[in-house]
Amino acid sequence: MAEGILRKLAGHAFEAFSAGSKPTGRVHPLAVRVMQDIGVDVSQQRSKALEEFVGQPFDYVITVCDNAKEACPNFPGAAKQLHWSFDDPAQAEGDDEQKLPVFVWVREEIRARLQLFVSAKQ
């Protein structure tokens, strides 16, 4: 979700990539759904492994959940590393309808944080 939101907020000012510590190869269907609600299509994105980006230089590496921070405490090539602790909505209890509000909540937390980040960098 963060990659899609950053692309929408910052346009070409940032080049966004995302990766996970336990990629599944797909974006969670509820993430696709809640992102569509704000006009962001992430349906063509895929869940990627951190290893795909090792050796690539980055101005910022931002981890967004605690297990990602533990998996990449020092990302080589990152000028600056930040950690923003958000709940993993996919780990919420219940069926999809019970998880949906958690996805919305996390999307909004990510969006608010990225709006501040982008504003500070412009």
C-alpha cells in the first residue's frame, strides 16, 4: 500500500519500490480493494523479496512493520533508514469483512505518514 500511496502523492518526485520479508508474490486482495477506494490501482503490483533490491542504492529505506525491520536491520545501499511501525492488516483476526476496517485504518495511517514525509522533502 505504501508504494502505491507514495506514487500517487509524489508523482515523479520519488521512485518507489516495495519489498517484504515474506513475499507471497501477490498483493493481498483487501489491500487492492481499499486502495481502489482512494483511486490507486495496485492490482498489477506484486509482493517482492528484499533480496531483489540488495546492492541497489536508495536515498531512503522505510520499513513499515516490525517483522520487516527485524529482517533488514541494515539495508546496504540506503543513505537513510526509517522505521514506521504499522500493524500488518493481513494478520488481523476474522474473515475478510472483519479485516476490511483494519486494512482501511492501516491505509490511512500510511497515507498520513507519507503526506508528512513528502511535504518535508519538497
